[in-house]
Amino acid sequence: MIKRLSSVLGLAIALGLTAHSPAPSQTGPEDWENPAALSSGTEAPRAAFVPFPDAAAALRTPPKESPRYRSLNGVWKFRWSPRPADRPLDFWKPAADVSAWADTPVPSNWMLQGYDYPVYVNIPYEFALNPKPPFVPHDRNPVGSYRRTFTVPAEWAGMNVTLHFGAVKSFFYAWVNGEKLGFSKDSKTPAEWNITRFLKPGENVLAVEVYRWSDGSYLECQDFWRLAGIERDVYLIAAPPVHIRDFEVRAGLDAAYGNGRLDVTAEVVGRAATDRAIGTVALTLFDPSGKKVLSARKPAVGPDDAGTPRVRFEANLAAVRRWSAETPDLYRLVLELGYGDGRILEAVTSRIGFRTSEIKDGRLLVNGVPVLLKGVNRHEHDPLTGHVISEASMRQDIELMKRSNINAVRTCHYPDDPRWYELCDEYGLYLVDEANIESHGMGYGPASLAKDPAWGPAHLDRVRRMVERDKNHPSIIVWSLGNEAGDGVNFEEAYRWLKKRDPSRPVQYERAGLRAHTDIYCPMYASIEEMLKYAATRKDRPLIQCEYAHSMGNSTGNLQDYWDAIESHDQLQGGFIWDWVDQGFAAETPAGAFYWKFGGDFGPADVPSDQNFCCNGLVAPDRTPHPALYEVKKVYQSVKFVGADPAAGAVELRNRYAFTPLDRFDLDWELSASGVRMAGGTVPRPAVAPGAAKVVRLPLPKLPPQAGTEYFLNVSLRTREAGPGLPKGHVVAAEQLPFQASAAGPVSAASAPGAPESALPALTVDDGPRFLRVSGDGFAVRFDRLTGALDSFVHGDRELLAAGIEPNFWRAPTDNDFGNQMPRRLAFWRQASRYRELRSVAAAAEGPGRIAVTVAYALGNGVTQTLVYGIRGDARVVVAAKLAVPAGSKLPDLPRVGLKLALPPAFDRVLWYGRGPFESYRDRKTAAFVGLHETTAGEPFPYVSPQEYGNRTDARWVALRDDGGRGLLVLGDPLLEFSAHPHWPEDLTQESRGSKHPPDVTVRDFVCLTLDHAQMGVGGDDSWGARVHPEYTLPAKDYAYTFVLRPLRPGEDPAAAARVAR
């Protein structure tokens, strides 16, 4: 991500990372400091697959249960050394005694097993203030030494055995039985060695030496936790001497996009003892229902002087079921290698999808149809195991994404675990697969490694390894050359190689901008204005933001505005939100309070860190959705509902799916009056084709208009049947349409009394030197003459307030606020809230049963706040607030305009009629429908670091009650915003971003209630400078607003009381 460079003061002291000279004992460069040395002894990269004995086994057996697969995951012996010079030198020898070493799980990151510590920084290298590639520290470069034993199944006798490491960070050597296999340094793609000749009967010894940093680390400067270890599966696979080393599948479509074109190439290696002809390769293809639709057989010829032979199959299939994210139809391909006499050597299998991905007429097409990528960026992160990701976690991510209308993922910024791609094929997600290249810490200028030809082979190798491993997955519709690694000759060459190697997919690279070596213009954090300018001037390629809508903390504002622009221009085809999951680690305080650790929470006090900048997710580390995810689901939905004539029940459905007709869903509708359901029904299977629109007529009842009542028509589409990632009955799209205004129009809460004015009971005023008290029939309110606060509201025998009403213009800064310097820019309003000057408190009679108490404050710079409390004999208090700002003032925008007060802790049941049920803000409320909602004042804090939270917008009224229903009702005039939780804004305010965790925040023993005329939006274009969009800010000007306070008796219905009070 393009973000500010963090301060790394103390980095050299913290990690001792200043030595960069090669080891004196080495005459040449170390393997781990030599960018020209990419790997040693490894097999050529290949597709991810496991061999089986025959086709029947391949079809019925999961890969990890194949008899030709043996996992080496589990408990290994381990020793950690702080630097290479301290590492055990001979541990790889079989005779070496490692029995006293510790046990450690594999895969794992050793920092999460009690050794070393994680470091989080964004842009800089964690090991050098002044990077000097290819050198890394020698005096502080931890080394992990691993040992385990294994046996080879007897039935593998005579077979080739390959040792597979799925991912090791960042460099490692490997030995088997004391024989050095070699080394590898791309930490996110596999390394494989043929170890057949090193094996022996019985127990074998495997040793691995892992270096935390290497020259490869200069290409792995991604914005995530900097960890090390064996991060993915380790296993053995067995294959006969003659076997299928690799295969490639291209399953495309004809020019009309209706019929399938299958092109399969199998690479067969090895030779028979006496004959060049080694048998045949048989291809079988099964359709998604399991029906065999293709069989073919070709001879396999042994290698000769021309090189390795490739057996190729080509076929056309009529009317195939096409793969897309909406229709993830997969075929099953089986390749079986055997002799002519019928003996089977092995079989391999893969699920494949027929689809195309191309740029045509400046647009990205899948299967010939333009698609919108409603995407997220996803780092591999687990709150307990770091970069070791379980299949259960992958499925959880995918199912949450599918249920949130997310259809695309960018594998930022490296190839993911191979299982991820299989699941995306299965569930249906479009993928931008990204090479493990980021050298952000070198900058984009002359020092960029992209411009240095000496680093060219390393760039190309990482692209090649990604492509060869992942080439057969239909979910991958775009290749990405890397991220934030500058631009230059190395990416130009990688692009040329990749376009020749795989012409079936577009290739993108963000730093290429509009140059020739990217097929997609994929900027990051482009503004809406920049996008619209591009759409107006460029038609040669689509704009798809590789990163946008930075979702750090309380963020993701104005997302609907982005998509209003995207959906109105052909060349704008979506983007990938940054990002999916907060990268926090589970932790507890000594007192047992749970929280998420982020940057700076590990290691010495001066460890380099970008604090909580690793926590930008739509979901928490445990995948609990943040409130913004609901907004994403709403904005990303593929069906639009337009009220053609709501009063007549006419609603237009606009189907923006690319491939899905709406008859796969049922249309539900509900008509509500002031939050109460009046009628509802279902229209089954609305017939609207992809890309089409249709007006549907709903059988709405005739409802007589009622004064003070507002009507809404809620419509939604839900699945008729379960589908990939979506349960039956899941709502995929919804909208709320204003149905019918009250015939009498809206009624002011302030001007519509609960009882006729002549019938209001009498009031008495007790004006003392410290307190001004107004009493009525069964209630009393009190004002403190020292502060001006209405600090007591007694109804019956119950005090309704725990702290008085005070002006409040401050909100606890969000992560975005810190990024745009809001605490400094808007500091005046924080001081105005804290240090206001009371000018006067005065009471005056306004008529029978009506007393007005006026409280005036001076806030500085000529700004004044006046509060007029209209106390009524029926126990209502009408609060009229006016903020006056001098004309021509240069004061900054306001964070909020409102008041704060506190209620006793028993009044923690919150019921309101307004937008909900989750929190909402001016620029993030599309998904929050108006209705009756409830929560508690103790709802969990949703973010990893303290900040503003819990706001609700467009509330008509809110009630806070105890278990018996007694409490306080607040009515907007007509609307208000509120929050209710156990924290004052100052409690949640940090002096710098990421300096606190939730357990550090004071928890009050009362309910803190903020009542706002308005609060500015949360923003979300980025978190390092972008401000809230102007239309969602609060300029420094005059504001006036009114609301009503009204006690609730035990068991009283707040909704009914609200109607009466109006």
C-alpha cells in the first residue's frame, strides 16, 4: 500500500541490524546474500497435484489420503540461534544428537512458538535502516535448525520420491541422511527435491536450516507481519520412474462463448529399460454432474535428444457449462499413465473450469461478458498461528466473502496456499494471483530493484514459480507481477515472458501505470474524481483499483459514492478493498482481559513498528465482521431496486449479475409503519435475465395515512436453494424504499405537546445560589449554576441521570482521523468541549406549566453555545440548542455538533427507531435500514484500537431502559444521532494512533449517551491523509437543533410514548 513511511527510530538498537558485511570465512557471497543464486538442486516448478495409483483412486480419494502421499507435518526437533555464527554446524549429520532440542510444530512461525519475536512494519525493511542489497545482518539474523526422522512405505520401493516444502521463510538449506539437497529462497512457492538416491531402508533423517533474512527478503517487503519458519505443508510424494511430471490445462471457449475448447498437455519423464515407447496417456473428462463426456488416449514417447516429450490432447465440447464466480461449474479431468498391456503406472487429476478472461474493447470480459470485480485484498493471517492457515480458516473466509457479495480476491502480495485456489475454484471467486515481489523499502527511484538487471532473474523466477504452480485454476482470471516494487526493465521482461507463457489471461502491475506492460490500469487509492477523469478520456483498458477504500478501524465511508461512479462508466470495473482481515494476534492482559496485539506489542520497547497499521480489515482477526462489512455487502449487491411507483406496489428490479437470472431467488417484501410490520409477502422467482430490468408489481394493501406515521417498503431477494457458500434463504440484495408520507406531514417533537397546553400541570422554580430546580407533578430537574449542566432528572423516586447534559463537539479520533491530522486540525473543538466558559443560567416562565431555563456558554474565538431547556408540566424537557459561529470565521470543521450526558448503569437496554441495527455514520449508512432496533450499552468494542464507535444515524427516537422498562426517552426533531456505551469520547481518545488497546480504556460505571445533531463521516479513501469528503463534513457555521427528553414509566411502550410525546 502507498502509506506514510513509519518512524523506525531505535531499529538498529532494537534488533542489532547494522552489520551488512559478508562473513569473513566465505571467499564468495553467501548463498543467502546472492540474488543470482535462486535455488540449488530443486526440481522445476510444476502444477500443484498429488499422484495416485490409478484413475479410480484419483476419483475417490482426497489428495492427502493418496497412498503415494506421506505428510511430514507434525512435531520436529528445533533449535533457535540468534545469528548464523551461533547456529549448530553439524546437526544435519545423522549421528548428531538432537534429543535435548525442543519440540516445535511444523508448519509454524517460530516467533509464535516462544522464539524471537514478530515485527510489523509497512514500508521499510525490518532489518536495516539503510538497506544495502543483497546484504543482510550477520550479527542478528536468527536461524532455525529443524530435524525429524521419517520412513518410506515399503510399497514405494523402486519409485521416485520427491520431498516437497510448500513455503519456507525466507531462505533454507535441506539435507537428507547427511546429503545436502540444496537451498531455496522464494518463501511463498514450493521447493521440491528428488531424494530417491539419498533414501535408505528404515529410518531417514531430514534436516532443515532456515534463515530469517536473506537477499530474498529484499523482494519480500510486504505490508504484513515479518515472520519466519516453515509455513506450509511438508510432504513426500512417490511416482514411478516413468511418470507425469507436470500437466497444463487450458479450458477455454469458442468465439461465440458457448462451446468448450480443451487443450491439455502432459509432460512425461523417465524411460523404460529397453524401449523408447513407454505406453499411453489416457484422458477422461467428467462434467459437473459426474457424467463422462470425453475419453482419449495417446502414446507416450520417452525422452530423446529433442528434450522432454509433451503429450497433447485437444478437443471441442458442445454447450459446456461455463465457470464463473456466479456459476462455478467444475469438470473433473483425469490423466492416467500406463503400459500398452493395461498395467497402470499412475493417475493425476484436477478440477477444471471452462472460461475465458480477456481485455476486449477496453473492458475485462469473462466468458465474453463484462464483469465488475467487487473485491478485497486478503493477507494470509491467523490470530494464533500467523502465516499458517488452516483449510477451515480458508473456508470461513470464502463463505463470509460470498455472503457479503464479494466476488474477487487479490492474493496480496504473494501466492497463497494451494488449497486456497482449489476452494476458490469450488465456491466461485475471481482471483488476481500476485507474485511474491515487493521491494517497497527500496523506493521507486534509481535504487529500485526493478531497475537493476542483476535482480532480473530473481523477479522472473518468482513470476515463473507462481504461474507454473497455479496455471490450471479457472478462478485465476488475472496475473499480477507483484506489488509496490518500483518499475523498470525487470518487470518489462517479466511481462513479456508471462504473456508468451500464458496468453489466456490478462497481466497487471500497479507501478506500470499506463505503460505497455500492464493490460489493466490498476492504480491504488485513486479518488472518485480521478476515476471519472480516466473514464472520460481513456477507452483502451479498464480501470480496476488494486487497492481502495482503506478499511482501517472505523472506516469504509463513501463506498456507495465510489460505486455510483463505477457503475456509470464502462471502463470502471471495480476494485479490491484494503483489506479483508485485521492482522492482530490474540492476547490477554495479566488481569485476563482479551485484546488483539498489533505492531510494537512484541519484543523490546523500541522495536520498529507501524503500530496498528496492520489492522485494516473488514473482519477482526477471528473473522468477526466489522460494521463496515454490512455496508460492503449492500454496496456490492448485484440487484438494484428502484421505486417505479411504490404507492402502487411497482418496483423495478435491475439485474446486474453477469450470468445469474433472478428466478434463482424469491422476492420478499414488507410494508412497515413507523417500524411496525403492517403487511408482507413473497413473489417467487422473478424472471429477470442478467443485465435486464423489469418492473414487478407487489400486492400492497391500502393503508390510510396517519399523522406522524412514516411508511417504508423493504424488499429483498433470497436464495431459493443452497449454493456454493450461500445457504438456502440467504439474502443477497435488499433495499428500503420510502412508501408513503403521512398526509398530515411530519410533526415537530418540540411543538406537538403530549397534552394540551392548558392542561399542563403547574411547575415551581427553586432558584438557589448553587442549583436551580424546577419541580412538577412527580418529577424534578436541577441545573448546576457552576457548570450550567442539567445534572439531575428525578422521575418518581428514580434518578434518570448519572452525569449532567453538557455541550460536546469532540469525537475520539478514528484511525483515518489520525492519518489526516484531525486531532491537530480540529483541536479547537476538543478544547471548546472541555474548557467552555459558562456565561449565564436563567429561568423564565413561558406560560402555564412551561418554564424555560437558558444556559449560555462562550467557547472561544467568538463562538457561543446556547441551550434552552423548555420544561413542561407533563415531565417533558424540550432542549433547543444553538451554536453560533462568527461570520467569516477561519475555524476548522467540527467533529460533531451535540451534547453528552450519562444514565445510571441499569438503563443499558437501548431501543431506537432509526437506522440500524449496526453502527452507521453519515457516509456509511446505506446498509442500515430505518426500523425498530435494540442493543445494549455494553455491546462489544469492534476495533483493535480505541476510537469513535457505536454511532447510530437518523434516529427518530431512542429509549434507554432498565429490566423493568423504566428509563428515558429521547425524541429527535425530527432526527438525531446517538451512541450509548460505557465510555466518554475522551476515554477513547488516544494521543497518537495505535498507542492503546481496548483494555487500556476507562470503563465507566454508567451509560455514556451522546446526542448529536450530526457527526462528520468516517472517510476511507485512505488512512494517511485523505479527509472526509466535503459533503460529509460539518463546516464551522451556525447550527440549531432540538430534541425532547421524556421519562418512561415501568412497562411503558417507548414507541407508543414517542407517538404521544409528538
